[in-house]
Amino acid sequence: MEILQHLMDGFLIAFEPLNLGLVILGVVVGLFIGAMPGLGSVNGVAILLPMTFLVPPTSAMIFLAAIYYGAMYGGAISSVMLGIPGASTAVATTFDGRPLALRGEADKALVAAALASFFGGTISILLFTGFAPPLASIALDFGDPEIFALMLLAFATFVGLGSDDIPKTIFSICIGLVFSAVGLDIMSGEPRLIFFDIIGFMSGINFLVLAIGIYGIGEMLWTIEKTDGDSMMSKAVVTVDRVLNNLKELGRTWKIAVSSSFLGFFVGILPAAGATPGSLMAYGVAKMTSKTPEDFGKGEVAGVVAPEAANNAASTGSMLPMLTLGIPGSPTTAILLGGMVIWGLVPGPLLFVEQTEFVWGLIASLYAANLFAVLINIVFIPAFLWMLKMPFTILAPLIFVLSLVGGYAPTQKMHDVWLMLLFGAGGYLLRKLDYPLAPAVLAIVLGPIAEPALRQSLLIANGDPMVFINRPIAGPITIIALILILLPLAKAIRNRFRKAG
Amino acid sequence: MRRAEIITAALMALFSIYLMVKSAELPIGWIEDEGPGGGAFSFWLAAVMLLCCVWIAFNWFRRKSPQSVSSEPYMDSTARKKFLLVGGGVTAMIALVHFVGMYGAILVFLIYYIRFLGRHAWSTTMLISVSAPIVTFFFFDVAMRIVLPKGYLEPLFLPLYDIFL
Amino acid sequence: MAKTRRYLLGLAAAVALGSVASFTLPGTATAAWEPKKPVEFVIMAGKGGGADKMARLMQTVIEKNGWSAKPLTPINKPGGSGAEALVHLKDKAKSDPNHTIMVTLNSFYTTPLRQPKLGVDIETFTPVARMAEDTFLLWVHKDSGIKDVDDFVKAAKAAGDGWIMAGTGKLQEDQLLTDFLNAAYDLKMKYVPYKGGGKVAKQLAGKHANSTVNNPSEQEGFYAAGTTVPLAAFTPKRLEMFPDAPTFGELGNEFVYFMQRSVVGAPGMSDEAAAYYQGLFQKVFESSEWQDYRKKKSLQGEFLTGTALKDYWLKEREIHKQMLAKMGAL
């Protein structure tokens, strides 16, 4: 019951007028930053970090955590409304959120995203409150082989994301992985795949450049070709009946929301993994366990619920190793860690003992941030829907402008903007021939985690690949992943033989 | 469409070969007691890409994929026109950033698109084209402290920095 | 239209202010140089690393005290071990050298040495300030039972190349130190590179590696909890924070190695601008926040600027050149 006492004390801190005000402000700011393609929670937290010197550390941390939460909610808005994933964590949300919006059901997608985020956030904070210290030790047990096995599992969920054209799907995965290898190879210390010796490739190809290129430019060109200048979206009308119907439909996805929240949280606490693999895996699992997997990718609400519940759960999860071990589980928590250093707080196993006020104030404010994020988000939904009513010939150029600015902002290099245009044009031309592009986007996110983990594992194991099978945690994960990858392939081949026979 | 399918496959095959060559600048084999070399990951994946292109060509040859039997044109004249007008406009916008900066480029592009492609009234055009860069300035330069490029228009912004930053 | 009006108002105000300024200017003709636009604050490393944390602390101190008329806008350019950042600064020499400064570390020496194609000569860069020198220690996990360097050598010898030393990146500082240990104590430790000191520290705490050569700030959380133990320091004197860890000099294998934390300006920066940034960072150095941070993280190295800093760079570059040559990396 000590935990409850701590939590009560925490709530008293979180609900001090200053802190509560900061939570609300942070959520609103985060929501807008997250909704902007190209900017995600990392940018929001990094940029506002120096502003937090105005308030005491606990309040500053609460503010930044609120921005983090707000941005996680906001990411879904860009995915649904513009079809551009605002951050890597929201990639999976586009798969079904976008088709829903095109069908005139943007309201359903947005409400689903908001409520699922709330659900994921709540479950993960409860887990956080109850089990932070023991979970931290699990995070430490994850070495390179375990991380690689986990990435393999994430890749397994790709299978089925592509089109029916197997060679084109594999092509797409591979090209994404090759692009993810561009830049400095940390294992050998050598630059690699520096095309035409252009210095801009030294820092690799940013996920956002590919994602905004493909979704913000390529997809837009494709839509413009397919429509005659008129809006391609049927307009959403908000009525009480509709809202009730939507809620009823959402109610049916609660099982997916629960399993995705747990999955997201556990993937989130693993260092290096973070929220993106968590949301992808949740999407994959939701599709695999669904009775109607063929509806996924065409506007299935569960396909919005799963990644959104998971990415919010994971973002809370990734704070756990940061606070208890001083290991950031995601880029955003890395910045938060920097903030704690500036405020003179030493993250680590002793933080929970020595800085109880800080830790429990933060945990309580996570509850508050989550609650306010869902309320504020729902209040803004009509405004976002209104945006969709703009004539397409105005919305389209604005999306191009957002892509331009969003492609520039993360790295502030024109090199990335040109690259984005190239990916956009290439993506458009390939899209016309039914090359699926989502697998390439996912591959460029997971590649930079998977490849070093693979090589570090092999280096430690003297090049013995059995390291992925004979370790107690890595083994089962690897085997499950391999089964999941090979099963559909085997099925496809069998079907082909049957057809031929 | 049928012709586009095989041409694209051929181009992608060439690109795969280029990637393989480029990857081979680093060791691509298995280093004893260490595992794969620095270029191995991308080399072998590019090799798989090449195989996929061959596979696509094979399907094309056997007329197995929908694209290889489609007689629809890959791009008809309206599609080509749209692609050039819109894609060209975006390209020009990015090129303009180098000269008149982000804000100038956005202004010109929006006027071009909304007025000349969208055929909206001048009042609508100007309202959106002028307010978009202003909102962007306050969001990025002022609030987010992300300074967007200004090109040759930089002197115009110095007094704004004095006021807002 | 409201937005347009606001814009016009702003413009009018700007013009008005500008004319006022031009009237008052003659009176303050001797006024020192000040930045006219936001100052680009390039960080030669990725987000969340040691250099990044320090850069953001410096920025925070400056903003908190309102010492800069225009904000510093941090940009991370970790590409190619800082190659991208160096070239970026070099290119600024032609366009606008007065509004770009950079936080650097030792890759400032090693990257141009290893990649001569970049055409970067650090001698041309404008020295602003050396803010600190970070220290390195040899760390092991508490459960290994290793108490001192003798135990360490015994255990590492027995394990041969099964002994895992985790470090940050190939041919980076950590490997220089590992190579030294291998040579000095006749060991065959296997060096496994990771991205960033935080990840390295975690490998040790999770027992995925046997030892590391982390900075104090990277290990302090685990050290405070008693998970990891420092065995010896690569410093001339024992560190206050770790009185039980002897220096390698005391153990008869003198080896001193520091990581510089400096601020450098673009080549071709005007003398007035350089003086401005030197003054600014001297103030940061003397601030209580920075001094406090130095103490907590066991940072060494006094404030250096101007030619003294340049001489220090040239000396260090020579040392690194020899080290890299010994490793066969040139």
C-alpha cells in the first residue's frame, strides 16, 4: 500500500495549479507539434527543453512529459488527415486511418485513435505504477541477440502488409533496408553507400525523408492523377447517431486495445526498441488474430486502435528504463534524460528511493496528461474535420508546403528536401505499377536497429549464428518469428502447386 | 502498362546492381569470428532486389502479373500533363528555396497552384498564399526556433528577428 | 485578413524601430558586435549523447541569464563521425561565418585525419572556448568480483578473446583506450562498438559486456546503485568522485586521455564576432550552473581560448595522428 500513498502524494503535486496548467499547455503544444508532418515528440521536447528553466525540475519534467503525450496523440492526426505519418510511431496508423478518411469516416478514425491512445496510456501507467522496479531488470536482460530476435518478430508482422505480388513486396522490403544502411557503419567505422560522394548521405537517410516523400508527395501526385481536381474525400457529417454508432463499433475492439496496450508497453520498456516497433507489432498481431484480416488496410477500425493503443503504451514504457536505469528507450526519452541531467537529477536505480517527490509527481502527472490529452484531442476533432472540407485544389498545395517544411525541419538540410522529392517521384511511378511502398517505410525504421544488433551479437559469439537460438529469451522469440515469416510463404507456395496441379 | 512494367523492372535491376557495386566498397563476405562485413548487409539485400527484378521480368514474360497483361497506357496525356504541372511546380518550389528562401518559395508556389491550377479567385489565392508563410514563420522561426532558410531575402527578416526573437 | 494586417503592422513596427535604431546608433558607435540573427549551434554528435547534453546545458544557461541578444538554435549533425558538421562549418566560411558555432569533441581531430577527402583543416577554425575535458575510467560489473586492475588483468587473460569490451564506435576514443590496455597488459579483449556511451554503459550493467571505459557521467547512475565499479582512471590525478580508483600512472602504466568539450567557430569568423562568442562562453564557464555541473561530473580542464586553444588543438591533433597511425587507421 506504500505505492498508493506515494501515488496520492504524487497527485497532490500534479494537481498544484502551476503543474496542472503546465500539463494542459504541454498537451496542447504537443498535439500541434505531433500533428505537423515531420515534427514529432523528439522535436517538441528538444526545443522546449531550455524553456523549462523557468520552473522547478518536477514541473519542468511534468511539462515535457505532457508534450510527449500530446505529440503521441497528435501523430495520429497527421496520419489520418493527410495520410502522412508525422512520426515513425504513427506509420501503422496510416494503413487504416487513411482509407477511413478517404471513405468519409475521418471522424471515426480520429475518435478511435484518441480513445485507443487513452486506453493504451492508462493501462501502461497502471503497469508503470505497480511494477516499475522489477520491469527494469527485464529491460537490462535484453542484450543484442534478444533485440535482434525482437526485430525479426517485428519483420514477421510485415508479411501480409504487402500486395499479392510477392517479388514486388520483397523488393520493397529490401530497398528500405538498403537505404537504412546508408551512412557511417559503426561496426567498422567506415562510411558506406555514400552515393556520388555527396556529404549529405554521411548521416544516412532519415526515415522521415522517405515517409514524407512517399506519402506527402508520391501519394498526392497519385491522388491528383486519379481525381479530376475535385475532393477525393467524401465529407464527414457529425451527427449524434453517427457518434453513437462509432462508439458502439469501437466497443467491439476492446480486446485488441487491451492486447496492444500490453504489447506496446513491454516492447516500449526494452531499450533501443521504443514505440515504433511496438505499434507495428500490435498492428500485425491485430491483423493476424482478426476474423477478417482481409479488411485490414482498407479502413478497419481495429487497424487504427491497435497501433495507437500500442504507441502510447510504449511511450510510457520507454520512460521506465530511463528513470530506473538511466537508459533511454526512445530518442525522446534520450532528450528527457538530458533534461534531468541539466536539473541535477541522476537517473538510475536510486532515483525511486531518493527522489520520491519527483518520481511520483511525474507518474501522477502522466495520469493527468493522459486524461487531458484525450479531452483536448476530442475537442479539436471538429476543427480538424473542418479542414478536410477545403477544396482539394487548396488542400493539395498546402500538403506540398507542409511536406517541404516538414522534410526540412528535422535535419535542416536542403539535401534531405531534394531526396524527399526524388523518393516522392520514384514512389509515384512505382505505385502506378502496384509496388507496395509501406514495407519500404517500415524497413527503413527497423533496419538501423536490426543490423547493428545482428552484427554485435555475431561478433560477441565469434560468428556463431546459434546465439539467436540457444539463449533463453532470444531463442523462443527467434523461433516464433521464423515460423511467422515462413508460414505464409509455405502457404503461398502450396496454393500455387495446388493451382498448377 | 505492359511496356512500363518491364522497363521499370530493368531500371530497378540496374539500380540494384549499382547498390551492389557501391556496397562492395566495404567487405561483403563473412569475416572469421566476427560475422558479416560492413558491406554485406546491403550487398546481399541488393542481390535479393536484383533477383526480385528477374522474378518480375519472368512474370512479365509469362504474362502472370496484372500489369503485364494490361493494355491501359501507363500515363495518358492528361496524367502526363498533371504530373508535369504539379510535379514541376513542386520541383520549382524546392529550387526556389535556394534563392528566395522557404517563405518566398511557399508564396510563389501557392499563388501558382491555387490561382493557375486551381482557378480560384485572386482574393482566396492571396489570402492563403500570404497567410501560410506568416503562420509558418511564427510556428517555426519564432515558436520552435527552427530557422528556415531565407536565401537572398535574409535582410528583410533581420528586423523581424529583432522584434520576435 | 487579420493575419495580413498583423504582418503589415509588424513590418511597420520593424521599419519604425529600424529608423529609431539608426538614429541612436551614432551615439553608440563603439558598441560591440552582436549577432543579427539566430546563431546556429551545431552539435557534432547525436541527440542524447554526452556532447549533446552539454550543448543543451550551455544553451540553457545562456537563455536563463539572457546573455545572448539572439537565441542559439541547436542542430545535431552526427553524420560520418562529425564529417558533415565539419564540412558544414567549412562551407559557412564563404557565406556567413559569424553566426555559426559548434560544440566539438575529439572527433574534431580524428575525423579530418581519417577522411582527408573532406578537405577540412581544423587550423582554420576559429577557437572560441574549451569548456571542459571529460575523463575516462575502466569499469567492470560488481558481480564479476573484480576489485582492482590486477584481478581484471587475471580475469581478462583467462578469458582471452572471449572478454568483451564495449565501446562507442570503431576507431573512436574507447578503442584507443582498449588498444592501450591490450598492449600494456598483454590482453586479447574483443572490442564491440555501440552507438553512444549510454548504450555502452547499459551493456555492462546488463552483463552483456565484461568491461567498458565510460565517462563518469555515463556510468554514474549504475555506480551510485553499486552495480558497476571503477577500477582505475586515465587521468594524471585521482578523481575526487572515485577516491578508490587509482590512476594508471600509479599502477606503472602511465596513460592519460581526455575528451575535449569545446566550442569552435566557423573558419573566417571576424575578430569582433569571435571576441563576442569568447566572452559569452567565458560567462557560461564561470556561471554557477556550469561550475556545479563540472564538479558533479568530475570534469577537468580549465577555460582556454584564442591562440592557447588553437595550440592545444594542434598538439592534440599530433597525438591523435600518432595513435591512429599505430592502430593502422590512417
